[in-house]
Amino acid sequence: MKIQNVARFHSTNDRPPFKNRVGARAAPAAARKKRLVQIENPCCFAASGAAQYTPQGKPGRETPRVSDFFDMHSHLLPGFDDGASKSSESLEILYQAWQAGFRHVVATPHVMAGFYEHQRDEVEQAIAALAVETAVQTPGLRLYPGHEYYIDDHFMGWLAQGEIHPLGSGRHVLVELPLLKLPPMTKEIAFRVQIKGLTPILAHPERYNDVIRKPEVIHDLMASGFRMQLNLGSLAGMYGRKVRRTAEWMIKNRLVDFVGSDAHTPQQATEAFTDGLQVLTELVDPAELARLLIRNPRDVLFREETQ
Ligand SMILES: [Fe+2]
């Protein structure tokens, strides 16, 4: 079934598009209602008629029927980096996000000197182009500009020149470090980012070798000013057993501030938005789920403080 059929699906309760890929299973209406998870003020998060959520994933492992979630990390802009290569992939990633209850997605293409150096206005233009198409197939979904900066000497130079751009209209910046070994200057880097009036968010800390080996290092990183963004795919085992174990440890110890899909492809989006989201809902209570998926991201994108 083609992506253009989404509007028809929602108007007729027909089978969802991408059914084969995400393995969606419809449950009786009464059963779905029973599984509805109430988060904070329900009126803010209840799915609208147009955005009817159909539980999906493995049989018996449905995710909560809520909406207004934020995805803080995504490589969905077509042709920008090693993520989506064409707009049809972007739209499929966004549809999967929307179907899982996400209504806000931050586009965070890699910025890495010599490889990916797209400017902010290019990101904003690509988002504007995508927004026209998403208005039909994912009503209510909003896109925000961002970047995922690889920290190296070039980043520090851009930082000194005031050329680092935050997520949305806030003051937080998403950064990544070498996975194999955290640089000795990691805490110094956090300090230098902060004296520029920005707060660093460390992308997928559960994937760093040094963190896997000694998870307690997260405490030091947070004390130096980093906030933590966990990948949903890590909880689904997308990066292996050790990463999954580290991710679960961080969630259980409330050492995570934000979550994101880090989706580069529709396949990764499927893992993140079905199994990954399901595991997260099993590990935390509704209040913590709202903090991670709604309140903290909302504060970061539109205001300056998180809880
Ligand atoms: Fe990423």
C-alpha cells in the first residue's frame, strides 16, 4: 500500500499503510481503551480522531495510546547525511513516528567537518519542504531544526565563533563523541560549551565503550554539565546486548533526560518506535515517561530549563 493511502486509512478505519513492515495488529476498541495510559493532563495527549493510534509491534506488547511525544534525534532529512536518502524514506520514518504517538520530531543531521557540513538555513528549508507533504499523511506533526555535532577541533572553532546552532529555538545543543574512547578533554568541552550559554546534550551515551565498561562515568559526565539522550533502539537491542543492558541501567537509575529514535532508515524507525518504545513503557511509570518524552523536550525546544 502506498503512502498516499494514509488519509484514506484514517477516514475509513481501513488497514494501516506499512502494515507488513511494522506488523501492526488491531485490537478490539474496548481492549485498546483499557490499555490507554493516562499521562498528566489527558486532554493534552489524547489521540484525536484523525490521529487514531493502532497498537503495533509484537502480539501482546502494545504501546500506550498517547500522542504529543517528542523525538529529539533523527536523521530523516533526505540526502543530508548517512540517514534518509530520499524524501519517500523521510516520510516513512515520520509516518512511523506519528503512528507511535510522536507529534514533534527534531531533525538532527550530522555535522562533521569534511563529511557533513550543512548549514542551518539548509536544514530549515528541507524541513519546510517536508512539512508540506507531512500535512496530509501525518496531521499535527511538527518538525524542528537541529544538528548532531561531532565534537572535534572544528566544532571547538565554530563554538568560539558563535556558529553552533541549538535544537529548536532553545539553548541546548546535541553533540556526539568518539564511540571507542571518550576524549580526555570531555569535561573541559562541556565547560566550554556552557560558557557560550549553551547546554550540551550527549547523544546515545549508552553506546560509548567507556560507559558500557563503567556506567558510573555517567554521573561524572552529568556533573560536568552534559544532559543525556538515550536511543530507543538501544532498548530494543539494535546495537547489541551490552548497549541494551547499559541503556536499561540508565533508565532504571533515572540518568536519562531525553530519548530519541536516531532513525537513519525506516527499518531503524520500526525498531525504535515499536520494540524500543514498548521496552521504555515497561521500565518507567507514566510520570517518568511524560518527563522523558514530553516535558523535558518541550522545555528544551521552547524554553531553557528542564527538570
Ligand atoms: Fe545520530
